[in-house]
Amino acid sequence: MMVASDLPITRAEVAGTVSRPDLAVIEVESGQELLARVRETMPDLVVVDMQMGNMGGMAVCHELLLEASYGSLESVPVLMLLDRRPDVFLARRSGADGWLVKPLDPIRLRRAVDALLAGGTFHDESYRPMSVPSPALGDAPSQMS
């Protein structure tokens, strides 16, 4: 598994949470470094911070998908770490297999990693706005008297 973030604390948090004997964690500081290391090691999973220097999570995700589409790399699942709930739109558009909204917690992080390593997806529902049903037009109170 590879973790990419320009913040050492984020890399350490992810690595410390998901570390186990059967899962090696490689930490990288940039999107460019991640792409080079993916070519070398072909990890089972990439965890990428959306907000990184000059090549963030969206760009990394797009690049990995493009390279896989023309056979340069095998497909690798991507878990994107989002700073806020509205970024889910961008994670979906980038083709990420899963996402987590910060702040991270160990339970959600382990669930997400396990789901992606098993070949599934993980879409974090944290901080999702509640749906409020709106009355049908005929049921709305009249504003005119």
C-alpha cells in the first residue's frame, strides 16, 4: 500500500492506523513521487491526499486511470482523503474507488482500506447533509389571501 501526502502527520496517521504484518506501507511526499513509485512497486492500494503541492489527489487519480487505460500500468485502487464534504463531487469525477472525509478516524480508515483491498469501493457518508422532504406543490400553504 502506498500513502501520498505532503503532510508528514497525515502519512503517519494513515500508516500507523492500517499497519499490520501482511500490509507494507510506503510513504511518499508528492504526486510525482507516487507515480514513479507505483511504476516500480505496483502497490495493492494507493491512499492519496486530495490537497498536495502541485499534483494533488485528483491529478494522481486521473494519471493512474489514464495509464491503466492504455496498458502502461495495471489498474490500482485509489482511496482519496478529502478535506471537506463538498469535495466528494471531485473525488467522484476523478474516478477514485473510495474516499474519506477528514478528520480521519481509525475505524472508517480501516474499513475503507479493507473494502478497497477486497476489490470493492468505499464512499464515506460522514458529514453528509440530511435530506429534507419538500411538500408537493398542492400541499404547500398558500401565500396569497
